[in-house]
Amino acid sequence: MSYNTKNYTEQGGDKTVIGGTLEIKQGASVTGFPAAANQADSTATDTVGLVTDFNALLAKLKAAGLMADE
């Protein structure tokens, strides 16, 4: 009888594979992930201003590596 685990760390510890669900409980913390720069709340009063604010948010997400660049 053999057993295949869904979650494992490869020899040497350089890679961990999660094949199931990763649940992070309240109060736990995760370190090492990039964080995007703060985006101030929009004060836009028209569509052009809102588009400008939204594009600034997208740029910050891309710069932080949280969204693929084009």
C-alpha cells in the first residue's frame, strides 16, 4: 500500500507544494509577500478622475508584483 500526499516539501526545502487547501487561521501571519504601495481613497468627481485613480492603483499592484505587467 502506498500513500501520496497532496502537500509536501521537496528535498532540500526549496519548494513546498500545496495540493489541497491552504487555510490561514485568524491571528496567524504570513511573511515574505510583497505589499503594494498605499492608494489613497479616490476623490474623483468625474469619470476621467476615476480612471486616473484606478490606473494609479493598477500601476502600484504591478510594481509590487501582485499583478502581471503587460
